Amino acid sequence: MVCTGTACYIKGANNLLAHLKNHHDLSDGDTTNDGKVSLLTARCVGACSLAPVVVVDNKILGEVNSEKLDEVIKRCRDAV
């Protein structure tokens, strides 16, 4: 889940969403063909000081950039 609240948006959530669309063919509500990664957005997850924030398996990850996001997606897709 990508937070799109004000702080996250200002610090690059829109860039993360564009990266997911352009490099992973994921838009809000989509799931990868292997069923391992789904993308949702949230208005705010309450971790503004860590912006931009994504939530993966109920864990908040802060100060995320596209490289960090790629690592997270790779780990999710490699998981059994």
C-alpha cells in the first residue's frame, strides 16, 4: 500500500506510483500475474515523519524511493 497523504505526496508518493506503473505494470487495485503483489493506496497511514511511506504485510516502511520499492517487490515475488 502506498500512502498518498499530503506529506507522502509532497515527498514523492506520486513518483512511486508512476514507477510501479511504468516498471511493474501495477496501478491502484491491480495484482501481479503471479498473485504475489497487489497495489493499494491509502489517504494517510499516520507515519508522516517517515514520508514517503509504503505498507507491506502490515509493516510500515519509510523514506521509500523507487530502488527500495524494487527491492521490496523482488522480496515479495521471491517469497515462497
